[in-house]
Amino acid sequence: MEILEARIIMAEEVKRAGKPLINGFIPQLKGKKVTIRLVSGGQPITGTIEGYNPYEILIQTAKGQVLVFKHAIATIEPVEGPTKGFIITE
């Protein structure tokens, strides 16, 4: 009985630990351009976050939509445009 109770407590802690990222970081990026690098390496994916759920992120890229599984993501980097007052000189 004690092992079962410990597993239930651990499962509840895991659920609570995952919520801040879902409720904080990813929603702020929805509709914004990001670069996603995958754990497996290869070319990074750059596009706009169209939607997400607890397991996947839907990205609109120049070549079409891409569905990325969150467990395959190494990093997510917002692509920031020029800051206010940015001046190009030649």
C-alpha cells in the first residue's frame, strides 16, 4: 500500500511541475516567430507557433505546417526583430 501511495504522490508532483511551462512560456510565444532545435540535431525549424497542446506544437513555416512533439525539442528561441529606434546605415 505504501508503494502505491508514493507513486500517486509522485504522479501529482510531475503534473504540477509541468504546468508552469505550459501556462507561462509557450503561450507567450503563440503567434510569434521562433526557432526550434531538435534533440536529434539537423536543421533548426523556424516559423510561427500556430497552436500547442501538452504534447505537440504546431508551427507554420515557409514550406507549410510542421507538427513537432515536445519531447523531441532541445530548445525554443524567439526570433526577435529589430528593436525600436533601430537604424540601418550604409
